[in-house]
Amino acid sequence: MAGSVASFDEASSSVVVSATDVTKRYTRGTEPGVLGRLLGRQSPPTVCAVDSASLEVRTEEIVGLAGPSGSGKSTLLHLLAGLERPTDGTVTFRGTDLASLSRRERTRHRLEHIGIVFQQFHLLDSLSARANVALPLVETGVGKRERRRRATDLLERVGLGDRITHRPRELSGGEQQRVAIARALITDPELVIADEPTGELDTEAGRTVLQEFERVAENRAVVLASHDRETLELCDRLLRLRDGSVVDQSPPGGSQ
């Protein structure tokens, strides 16, 4: 159960999330087709998005994932967040195997323990920036006044204090991205996962967001996937991926 994740003795280990020999394969199509059968295929072809990858992420650590498009960065992030189940291997959060949780329990686990910044922002057009940021708190039962206070504070910290009542269509792509980052932080998660968090930002806004991630990592674990050199230089460790495999682990300098 998700509760078992929360009740795990956090003092016993600084490792927040770990992946051990995780592989993720996707099936392409449903039938091999006439040509496939002529070639002797008995099942649909598969694509290996992540191949036997292993990593640990600890409290107060920022881990970066680098690599070309299609190298498996986003899929590995999804596995760490429990959005996907590995085909092989295990992903554990504070010692609990995420695959042992039901779909509902994994959803609750993400809500309470993980903040996710997607490449696609997934903001609700009908809600203001503040309401979008506060939305996860509705699910956890936080009162309206406290929701508004915390959402306003986060939007001010990412430089959007003058945009709290604007709806997504009234915001630039970079502003929408900062709203998504604030939403990921609103539940005070133990693990923050971000996919290209500065991809839509200009230099000044990007630095503001990176400063926020640096502050966040003072008492959390952070995993960032990015092509941006300045973003990757923020990281304590870098994992370089190619064709779904971790090919190198190193300090951030000279990673690209």
C-alpha cells in the first residue's frame, strides 16, 4: 500500500528512489502481419526504450540524465515516478517496490511523494495559474485558504507573482512551464522529476528556475533530464544514456 511507502523509516537510508537493472519494452502494433508471418515472426515486434539501467538518487542530490533524443531519458523518468512499470528489473521508493502497488496506490504515492514536471505541461485551460498550481492540494484535502497561500508563494518564487490569475492561454510557453514547475513543488514532495525543465525558458527565466531547483534539492532528491548545458551543470552527477542504456556516470563537467 502507499501508506507503507510513507511509513518506511526514512532515517535508515538516504536513498529515496533506486532502479535496479530496469528494462522497458513497448510492443509495436498488435499482429505481425503477412510479411511478418512470412519472416517467421510469431509475435508483434518490440522496442526497448530502457535497457538494464541502474541508478540511485539520494536526498539532497540532483542527478541529471543526458543523451540524444530517443535515448530513453523520458522513459526512465516515468519508471522512477511509477508512471510506468518496468518490463524487467525493479524500481523502489524508500525500499518499497513500486510494482507491488496497485494502480490506485501508485497514483496516491505520486500525489503525496513525487513532483513531476512534464515536457507537455498538462495545465487545465479553465483554471488560473494559481488554481493549476494548487490542484494537487485539493486531492490531499488542504483547505482553500492554505491552498491559495502556498500556490501564490510558489508562483512568486518562480517569478510569476503578477500572473497568478491568468489562464494558460494568456501565458507564454515559458510562463506555462514555470506554472508546471510550481505545481510539481506544491505538495512538498520527497522526489522531484523534471523533463527538460528549462526547455521553453529564456536565459534569465531559466536561471530563476534552476535556482529554485537548487533550493529544492536542499532537502529532497531531484532528477532532471535535459539537453541544456547550464541545467546539467547544476547536477551533482550525470548519467549519459544511449539507446536506452546508461553508458557513463560522471560529474557534470564536459558531459555533452
